[in-house]
Amino acid sequence: VEVQTDYVPLLNSLAAYGWQLTCVLPTPIVKTNREGNLSTKQIVFLQRPSLPQKAKKRESKVNNL
């Protein structure tokens, strides 16, 4: 069985905030709908690079104002 996934809309929406896809874990959960199509659940891990210390300090000052 071949699983077809489309993460492009999710990745495009999160990329604007610096998030990147790091890993996708398939789960043993498989469901069948009324038309007989199978669907699976997958766990998606995302990360974004940490900010340099200077940028973090500047960002916290702006948020405290």
C-alpha cells in the first residue's frame, strides 16, 4: 500500500515563521471511510533555528514594552 501525503500547504504556511519539517512518524492507526479509502495518522515534527543571543535579548525588550 502506498501512502500519499501532501504537506506542501502546511509547510508553506509555517515557513513564513521559520518552521522546518524535521521528521514524519507514521502510526499504526489506519481508518477506512465510507468510500473505502484508507487514511493514516502521522506525527509531524517541526523545528525552527534558535535565535542568536543578541536577537533574543532585543526581542524580549520589545515584548516587555
